[in-house]
Amino acid sequence: MVDYREKLVEKRLRSISQVVMVTGGKGGVGKSLIASTAALLLSRSSNRTGLLDLDLHGPSSCFILGVKEAPVESEEGLVPPVVEGVKVMSIDLLARGKPLPLRGHAKEEVVKEMLALTAYGELDYLLVDLPPGTGDELLTVSRYVRVNGVALVVTTPTQLAVNVARKVVEILSSIPVRIAGIVENMSGGGATSPSRDLAREMGVEFLGSIPYDLALNSLVGKIGGRELLSTNFAESLSYILKKAGFKIT
Ligand SMILES: Nc1ncnc2c1ncn2[C@@H]1O[C@H](COP(=O)(O)OP(=O)(O)OP(=O)(O)O)[C@@H](O)[C@H]1O
Ligand SMILES: [Mg+2]
């Protein structure tokens, strides 16, 4: 049977100049905070920006950005709520905060539905927040964004995180998805780090480091998008996005 969603997804993605997948092998390295803050920074620089939270089991973007409104049904599809200019869609908004016992094929279906139904309209950037690892969410979205997709691989200056990030780089290269570069989060500021070594080893650009900021950690979820933009975290990320060639002014 023909799956009409495939055509719809392709049509929707044709209206989006660049899809930026925020990925990284290990959990808790800061992918969601980076995806959400990058969306805010790109929107502040007058880019039409969307955020798609594809972490089906541990969605975080809505908590980070303080988004609660459900998407609105229209003839165009589901119109996502907007925060600081960023159009935000997450499974958390569709499932109204309830956990979803999804696995395997069902996860692929949900990713496809979200891509097919969300009416982002014309966008310069769509940031995609992914769960850790190289599972259904990454593989499904990668299939659709081969032309206009790039990946930011997030890691920390630990050998544990870097070992898993290497696997993500290998998988992305084999699909292939273009890798914009490696971002080291929670950095201690040393001149050398396993993340830099990984970038050199894999022939991928090292985009820079974001320092660990104890104060920030306790603020996440309590501050809104505008306050998040004025953190040192956002400032460091802004340099990284510029280095990766994103339109940040
Ligand atoms: N540079 C940083 N300094 C301090 N805390 C940070 C920093 N980056 C992220 N955090 C904190 O680390 C925790 C994990 O961040 P986040 O949820 O963004 O990681 P993740 O990679 O998306 O996790 P998951 O793999 O579960 O999706 C959060 O509490 C976040 O506030
Ligand atoms: Mg996350």
C-alpha cells in the first residue's frame, strides 16, 4: 500500500532550508540544552526557526523552554506553539506529558507522523533534538534529510562519552549525513581533550567547547528562553554555531 505520509514529509521538508540534528552517543551530555538554545540563538538572528523534539521517551525541550500549549489543529496540519520566535513540536505536547510505551516500528511511525503532521511552514532552520545513541529516531529522521540535513555531534571531555560519539559519527558517515562538527560540552577548559582527538581521528571539524556551569544547571527549567539567551552557555554556543557556518549575527 502507498504510504502518503512519505510524500507529505518530503513536501514539508522542501520548505525547510536546513535540518540540524543534535545528536551524540551518550545520554545527559547536553543535547537538549544545546538544541533548544541553538534554536533560540538562530531565531534571535532573524532566522525562521523550528525545534522538533524527537526524544520520544525523555522529551526535554518543552521543559527547557517552558512550552505548555498544545499544537493547534488546522487545515495545514498541527500548528506548533511559538516561544521567542521558535516553533516547537514535541511528543510531550501531543501526549500531554504522559509517558509513551513505544518500541521498534511504532517509534518509526511516530517520527514519521510528527514530520508529516507538523505545519512548520517555511523555515531557515529546523533543530532536531535526538535521544542518545543510534536508534530508531536518528535512523528514521536521517532517511528524510539526506539533502538538507547536517548533524552536530555533542560529547563531553570524557573517554566514555567520546567512545560512544565515535559510533554515532561512524553511523552518520555511513548513511551518509553531513556532520557539521563535534561540540564538547561541560568542558573543564583543558587544552587537550578526548573530544578534540576524536574530531582529528574521524576527520570531522572540532567546533569548540562549552564550559561546565554549575549555576546554569539549577536554572534550567526555571528560566525562560530570553534568560537562557543571556547565559554564558548561550554565548559559548553562539561562537560554535558561527564556526559551523550557521547564520548568527
Ligand atoms: N554546560 C553545562 N553546564 C552545566 N550543566 C549543563 C551543561 N550542559 C547541560 N547541562 C545540564 O546537564 C543535564 C543534561 O542536559 P540535557 O538534558 O540537555 O542532556 P541530553 O544529552 O539531552 O540528555 P538525554 O541523553 O537524556 O537526552 C541538564 O540538567 C542540563 O541542565
Ligand atoms: Mg535530551
